[in-house]
Amino acid sequence: MSFIDIYNSKKNEIEKKMQLYLFELRDTVPKVLYDSMEYSLMAGGKRLRPILTMEFAGTKAKNHELALPLACAIEMIHTYSLIHDDLPPMDNDSLRRGKPTNHILYGENVAILSGDALLNYSFEIMLQNIPLRENEGYLKAMGIIANGAGPRGMIGGQVDDIKNESSDLTIEELESINNRKTGALLKSSVLAGAVYAKLEHNKIQLLERYSDLIGLAFQIVDDILDISGDASITGKETGKDTENNKITYPMVYGMEKSKKIVDDLYTEAIECLKKAEVENEFLIDLTGFICNRDY
């Protein structure tokens, strides 16, 4: 099977499980809330975060399906963050994954509440599926996810990103924002799987570095695509960073050097995988996909 065939198979597994989790809510919540949650969660997307969790959890875990609740929860958290990011007080986007953003269809009030609902439901799912035996790694993974999504991770990075628009940032400050705003949940996705699989401490340290590298690469590619991407391919509006006067890597370094930085991040990330002895052909290809998508 090709990389894309394997990738799509993993995506389908996660999406089927998320649809089942959603179905459990169908007759117990207001219809407009259910529809709004389903609209954004099942609107497509790369599903990189849950795939990373499943892949690293599967390095040692006997049954990777036990990690599915963690993987689905991470994607719900990611989706809630996108719904909120798209709102007028934030990025004010009208297009996400090639479709109208949630608030365009359901209104700002329902969009806020559906994002809140996805966040809360993600933890409900994780708590309801704690393994009866050998649950220490699962509980630690939950803590990693909560930290990555919280004020010291994604939310804190988003606040700094908003408050530092149109300001002169140092490259260290820009990297700090990106590591939290974008990188924290990607990092949690990798480490949740690794901790659940009970990998050795030295390997987890290497995977911390790996996740920092791919998280930063992911954001830089996003910055590049905001300038040169095709909205019909990326599924979202381009030119928003320039419109909002955001400081980005291409703005600081230019396009070609930014691409070179991504290439260097990819090379080091692959080296981390090799040193951690968890690399496989799919993970190597997935790392390349993350670092070189759509340009």
C-alpha cells in the first residue's frame, strides 16, 4: 500500500470512531448544537494529531484501539480551537476546510458554544474510556493533552499571538508563540501516544524534540501557504497574516530561507526518530507530509 492509502485508512478509522461518539449525543442535546458540532468535526481535515497519537501509541501498546479515545479527544480539542479562531474577534475567517466557517452558518453564539461543547466532550470521552488495567500511561497521556491545550500551551500562545499583532517581535518571541499556539497540541499528540506506550525516558526526550521540530515546521509552512497557497487546495482564505499585520517567518526571513528552515527542521526530526528507535516507513513519510504539504 502507498503512504496515502495507509494514511487514509488511519483517517477513516478515526473518523468512524468520532462519528460514533457524536451519535451518542444525537438525542440528548439541542439539535442546532449537535449539527454545529458535527459540521465542524466532520468537515474533513488532515487528522494529523490523532494519527500521530495512534502511531506512537502503537509502538509498544498491544492494542492501539485503546488509544482511540485519546486520539479522538485531541481532534475534538483541535476542532474547537479552529471554531473559536475563526470568530470575528479572533481571525475573522469565513472559510475553513473549503467550507463556510461555523459561525457563518450557525451564528457566533452557537459557534462559541459548540466549541465549548467539543472541548468538554473530549474530556468526557477520555474519562469514560480509562482502561481498567494498566491505566497509568493513559492517565499521564490525559494530563499531557490537558497541558498542551491549556493556558501554558495552545491558549496561552494564542493570547500572545493576538496581543503581539503589529508589534516588533524577536525571533525568539515568535518561536515561543508558535511553539505554544500551534506546536503544543501537536507535541501533546506525539507525547500522549509515547507515554501511553510507556516508552523509555530517553526516547520520550528525543520525541519531545521531534515534536517541537515538526510543530514549528507546521507553523512555518502555514505562514508560507498564507502567502503563496491556493485557497482551493488549502481550504482557507489566504493573505490573512498580511491583512492582520502578523509577524511571520516569511516576513522575517523571506520565502526561500523559510523553506530552507523547514527542510532543516525535517532533517533533524527524522534524526530524532532514528535515535529514538521508533521510526518506521509510515512515520518518516508522515513527517515529510507535515513539513512539505502543499508547496
